[in-house]
Amino acid sequence: MTVPRRSDALRNRAAILRAAEELVIGGTTPSPPRIARLTGLGQATVYRHFPDRRALLLAVAREHLGLLANAARRTADDPAAFRALLGAVMAYQVAMRPLVEELRRFPETERRGHVRRLLEALRGPFDRSRAAGHLRHDVVLDDVAVVLTMLQAAVDRTPDPRRAIPVLLDGLFRPAPEQVVAEQAVAEQVVAEEAVAGER
């Protein structure tokens, strides 16, 4: 009899987390009554798994970190995977704005702990990407937290923060050789035009 009860509890917990994420993506802060309505579970069941909204939101965030860690393991042989993984983290940060805003109200120790766990999930892909020469030579893992903070500023202040994601990613990665050549050509042309204008 223990196994069926445990199986039911796991299904209920997964359903609660899915409902919470659905609410967040829809721009609504999840609450036990809303989750109960979405899942068909009783509020007592929701409270039994997550005694308060804070515990629920932390569980949603940790669920995402677990998925990220799994993706990092699956792509362990691809040094180019870090950009896609970080891009997914950034897209999630934009899509889950209500969750991020709630997490920002948590005590500093909890916020820093979440960031530390996020960076640890990305450490392997980051190191492989840097070793393969995909990242700029002076970039360190802590710069990822800085970039995510910059993205949050875009989330707070711009109507479409997703546009900032490729710009911020480009700041971490080395440009392709052909891009470097093109940028140097443009820079040389500008300098030449300015020199000619100065002679007039």
C-alpha cells in the first residue's frame, strides 16, 4: 500500500509544480487556491506539499535548475552548447517574470544561494566552452550573474526584453573570424573618412 500512496504523492507534486509554472508564465503569482482550481486537487493537498507560497516558488525555481543540470549533462560532449543553455536560462528569466520578482524579495542569503546553484549548473558547459575558445578570454563564470542582472534591467524597463538576449550573449562570446574582419574593415573605413574630412 505504500507504493501507490507514494506514486500518487509524486504525481500530485508534479501537477502542482506544472500548474504553478503555468500561472507564472501567464503573469499570475501562484497561490494554493488557484493551483487547486487548475489541478482539481484540494487546497489541503497543495498545502501538504508546499506549506506556503515561498516554498512553492522555491520548488519551481529548483525544478528549473534540475532541468538545466540535466541538459548540461546531456550536452557534455558539445563545447558549443553553453550559449544555447545560457540563452534558455535568459529566455526563462523573461518568461517567468513574476517568479523572478518574487525571488528578488527573498532574503539575500536565499537569493545568493539560488544564483550560486545556477552558476554551478552552468560551470561544466562554461568551462568546456572557454577551453574550446568560444568565450572571450577574459570572461569568468561570475560574469554570467552580471549578464543576468543586466537582463533583469531590460525586463524591468523595456517592452520586449527578449531583444536584449542576443546582445548580452554576444558580449560573452568571441565573434566569428569573418565578423572580426568585417568589423575591422568598417572601423578602417570610418577612420579613413574622418581623416579625409579633417583635411578639408
